[in-house]
Amino acid sequence: MQYRADFLVQGAMSLYWLGWNLVPLLVLFDHRASVAGWSFEAALVVMANFVILRGILEGAINPSLGAVVEQIRSGAFDYTLLRPADAQFLVSTARFAPWRALDVLGGLALLVYALVRLGHVPDLGQLAAGLVLLGAGLVLMYALWLIVVAAAFWVVRLDNLAFLLSSVFDAARWPAAVFRGTWRVIFTFVLPLAVMTTMPAEALLGRLDLTTGLAAVAGAAVAAAIARAIWRLALRNYTSASS
């Protein structure tokens, strides 16, 4: 009975959070048909990708990697290193918040709604490209969070940095074309939010060229390799807090 009540509460919170995220979009498109070449319905596709990735972030990445900082601080990370498995895999799969799956489902429902409103049915190629690029966005997001967590091996107090990164990720709800100048460069190459949400949307809508898509996937692979290298370097420099 308690699990049923928890499910209802979490479901209500997921719906509330989804609606709250839509408010800025509704306000922006209230008096205009398009923004930076994006219609309201097309922007909803970007928002849907954001909701899906945010659900995965809060359901799988944050609970696991967030716990590592406290383990490093207390010395409990020693026990992870003693286990006969890859430490990165262990810390990345240690904890989950299963209720966040409701956010992912909400994002999928929003995606279907947006495509119906657009009258667009992605063909197999567009669907495959969209899924691959959303996967690339997930890899990029994980890599960024892993790098932040790896920094905890040198700088123990990382609460503000993790909060800042989470706040910056909120910008991924907007199509990348909304940002101009320096911000456009930052959100494409430094903190590649465009790869996470905008490019998967463009792929689904048939707007993304093959070269850009391949570059995005390659960039995600490079980011994952860099994050892995930083993590391994951090492990070599780890000194137990209990020693």
C-alpha cells in the first residue's frame, strides 16, 4: 500500500515538474510563431529530449556518482577499490532512483505528442539517427559528471560545482539556435548541450546532415575517453581519508 502511495506521489511530482518545464516555452511562444527558426512543436521535441535525459540523470547518474564524493570524504571509497571489479563501473551503478523512470516516460509521451502536432512520422533512418544522437548526448552528460566527480579526489568539497553543472544543463531545454555568439560556441563545443538535446531533435525531424551527426558521435566518444583518463588519473592520486 505504501509503495502504491509513493508511486502516486512521485507520478504527481513528475507531472508537476514536466508542466513547470513547459511554462517558459509557452510564455516564449505566446506571441510568436517561431523562435530562431523553431516552431513551438519543434521546440517541444527538444524539450522532450531534455526531460528524458534529466530523468536518466536524476534516476541513475546523480544518485551513483553523487555518493562517490561522500565516500571519498569519509574513506568509504576504500571498500570500492577492494572489490574485484572496475571501480568506475561499480560507482556508476551503485544507486538508482527508480521513480525517475516516470520522468523518462513523461518525456517520451511529450515527444510523441510533439511529433503528432507536427504531423511528422520519422522514417527508420531518422529514428535511428535520433536514438544514436540521444545516446551520444547521454554519454556526454555522463562524461561531464564523471569529470566533476573525479575532481573530488583533489578538491573534496564539490557541492557548488555539481550544482552549477546541473543548473547549466537546464539550458539544454532550449534549441541551440536560441543562443548567439559566445554562448552558442560554449554550448556546442565546451559544454555541448546542443549535442544532448538539439541534435537528436534535428535528426528526428530530418534537419541534421550526416557530417554533423557523425562529428557529434565522435565528440561523445572522445569525451568518454577523456573522462575515463581523468578518472584513472584520479584513482592513482587517491589517498584514503581513513589513512
